[in-house]
Amino acid sequence: MIHFLLTSIAGIYEAYSILWNLILAMIPCWLAYALAKGVGKKKWSSLGFANQLAFIMVILLWLVFLPNTAYLFASVRYLLDYCQPYNHFRVCLHGQNLWMVLFFFLYSVVGLPLFVYALAKVTALVGRLFGKTVQQIFPIVIIPLTAMGVLFGLVERWNSWDLLHHPTTIVITGFLYLLDPERLANFIPFTLMLYILYYGADYLWRKKHP
């Protein structure tokens, strides 16, 4: 009975976490859409000081939540939990809940369109406001920050709102990811892979919809 209750609670918590992570991943997409809709075809100079300040604040909020889209990629780490133990042929010995392997794969794949949409939407908006050069530089700068945000969630177990609670600690840890060899060994591959995912998906989309 106790085992059943604990298993049920764990299942409910896991379902809640999945739903919560999806909601967090959709926030930057909604912010990107709302920002583009709000600015419309206006020029930066015609926005006015109050609107310019609001734009900057929303962009910063968008940046804080953007890593939640790429964080979904890391859900593939749960795949092995539902396919253990292995035999010497690497075959799953127990088939119970084996469907969860495909579920978590699909769950992680959902992060790709969310990540690409959120970043591409704001990149296009920034390009319209500040020019082609800024548009080209923008994702190059944002993607490493996104990779660092994902690592903050995976390794440090921080959430987006922890930036408000522990800003100094987060900034210091950010520098450690650039200076500490062990952290750098994770940060560089994460960044490179996000570059590949974003530019690869963006290229395929533009090729299909020129």
C-alpha cells in the first residue's frame, strides 16, 4: 500500500513537472509573438521612450525564459530510466512502461520548434528595428547565453526566477562556466549543438519557404 502511494505520488509529480516545463517553454514564444505584434512595423525612433523602455524590459524577460525551450532537449536523459537493466546485447529486460522511452523522446523534440520560433521571431524583429547587421549578430550572442541557462537548470538546479533571488551568485557562476575547464567542457558542446539546431532548422525552413 505504501509502495503504491509513493509510486502514485511520484507519477503525479512527474506529470506535473512535464506540464510545468512545457508551460515555461511556451512563455518565451508568447513573449516573442506579443512583442512582434506590439511593435508591428514601427521604427525604433518612432516608439517613444516609454515604449522603448518597455521593449527592453520584455526582451530581458524573454531572454530569462528562453533557456526553458532548449531545456526540453535534455529530457532525453530520462530515456534510460525506462529501459533498465540491459542484458549483454543491450536489450531491455523489462518491458513495463517501455513506451515512456518514445514519450520522452517526443517530449524533448517539442523543444526544437519552440526554441527556433522564439529566437527566430525576436531575431527578425530586432533586424527590422536595428538593421541587418544586428539581426545577424543577435542569435550568435543569444545562443551561448541560452546554453548557459540550460546548464544552470541541469547542473545548478536553478529556475528562471532565481535570477531575481540570487543575481550575484548566477553572474559569478556564469563566469565560472567560462573559466573553469570542467564547466567549459560542457558549455562549449552545448553551445555548438544549439548553434547547429537553430541554424540547421532555420536553413531548412527558409529553403522550404523562400
